[in-house]
Amino acid sequence: MTEPAPQRHRRRAFDWSTAAIAALAFSAGATVYWRDGPARFLTIFESDLLLFGDMLPKVLAGCLIGAFVTLLLPRELVARWVGHESGFTGLLIAALFGFILPGGPITIYPVAGAFLAMGADAGAIVAFITSWTLVGYTRALVWELPFFGSHFVIWRIVEALPLPILAGVLARIAARAVFARR
Amino acid sequence: MTLAINLMLWLLVGALGLIAGYRGRVLLKNGLRDGAMEFIHLLPRIAIGVVGSGFIAEVLPRALIAPWLGPKSGLTGVLIATLGGALTPGGPVVGFSIGAAALKSGAGAPQVIAYSTAWALYAVHRLVMWEVPLMPPRVVWLRAAVSVPLPFIAAALAMLLAKP
């Protein structure tokens, strides 16, 4: 916990997930081309490219907001904050920071681990991770928007809003039940 | 609406940039560089996924998707989607491409929401690869266990609100 989390990680330019989807996309594209003709191929290509182009400024903004928040909001401070709050307020604060903190799994799970070390309970950790995965803006801006468009994403997030708190409450009940039996 | 979102986001970028610049030029430079690097890293992945999901949707058999995952598939569709989400391996490109392709080829919005919620919360592959090595296992399993009903709740809310 004393080691500061590395700011940036060396990332490979190639990953298997992208390669698999690229292969699938290429065969699907070829199938459409041979089966339905070049006109249909171009129609699909054009509409998806337009959606992608429309979302690019938002993706770039998402990346920049994420980078600035990472630099401006020291994770140590967040961990102390979440660790010291308890009760329902603790769940709310954990969920709020799940929404605010950017980053992928490599950076977010160590932060959640630091919350534990600072005294946060399992409920707060669960609320934090659930909020980060379902409501977090960087993920929505950078990944979800280009794929689904803003209408779908906004409604999906609205419908996910109660879930982090609910998961936190459930985790507290479950943790208490497990400890009571011991 | 997309213009309003863009405006709001870039105002936020401007405000954060100002705060960073006020605290020091190095901070501003680092923020801009990190954000730009992330964007360049993600660009090809998102492009392949977004354009690819359109073609994948086109070759998926609609006749099969509609009864099993369509808007009228109800709870069965949500259950299948949730299981599918939990078992989808790989990174975000895979999950979002599959979800978008399903939506384009006739799956219902609540079913797709259940899929992406389950995949985001407890894709087995990610729990084992990422979360268990970095977190105390008992917290990981507790989180996974309490997350089991969440895709169903999200889908139910989507059905109640009848949106998107």
C-alpha cells in the first residue's frame, strides 16, 4: 500500500480480444459483400462509420477528462475519505467515487484494495466497484457511446443508478450473515 | 442532443485543463499527453468493434435472435442474455461488439442491458484474471454473489420505463 500506483502502464499494441473481433468482423463483412452485394456492404459500412465519426469528439473528451481527473484527484485522499465514512453515507460516497474515478481494471481494483486497508467495509467496496462498472462516465463515454449511441447509453445508465447502493446494502447484509454464523 | 453533450464534455475538459494549468504547466502537459495517448490507443479498437458489429449483426440469423432475445422474449431472453454476459471472455471490444450486434439484429433493449450488465459485473473470465489477483478473494466472491440479481433488476427497470 505504501508504493504509489504507477501512473501509466506499458500496454501491448496487440491484444487477443481485438484480434478476435477483427477476424469475426472481416469474415462477416466478406459474407455480406458476397451474399448481398457491394451496395449493401457500403450502406452498412457508411452508417457505422458515421456513428463512429460522430462519437469521436466525445471519446477524445472522455480520455482527456479521465487523464486530468487521475492527475488532479489523488487516490490516497479518496481512499482515506471512503475508508472513514460508514453507514449509508459511506455507501453513497463510495458510489460517487466509483462514478468519478476513471481507469481500467488494472488501476481500479488496487484503489478498491486501498479502501479496505483504510477501513472501508465490504459494502462500500462493492458499491464502489459496481458504480465504477455500471455508472462510471469514462467507460460510458469512451466505450459504450460509439457502440450504442447516446439514447441507449443514457437510458441504460439511468436504469443502473440504484444498483450500486443496492449491491452495497446486499453485501453488508450478506457479510453480516456470514460473520454471525461464525 | 449530441451537440449539447459535446458542449458539456468539452466545457468540463476546459475547466479541468484550467485547474491543471493553474497548478502547474507540467500537470497540464501531462494530462493532455496521457489523454491523447489513451485516445490513440483506443481508436483502432473502437473502430474495429463499431464497424465490425454492423457486419456481424447483418450475418446473424434474425429468425433465431428474435424469439430467443427479442423484445417479446421476456424473462427467458433476459436469463439467456445474463448467462451469455457472464460467459463472454475477453476485453471491452468483445462485450460491446456482441451487445451492439445483438441489438442491431433484433434483440430487445432490456435483454441487451441484461447482457452488458452481467458481462460488466461478473464475466467469469474477468473475475479470475483481474479481480482475484488484485483483491481479497472473499470480497470478490461476495461482490459476485450480490451482483447476481442486478442484470435482472436493470432489465426489469428497462421494461417498466419502456426505454430505450
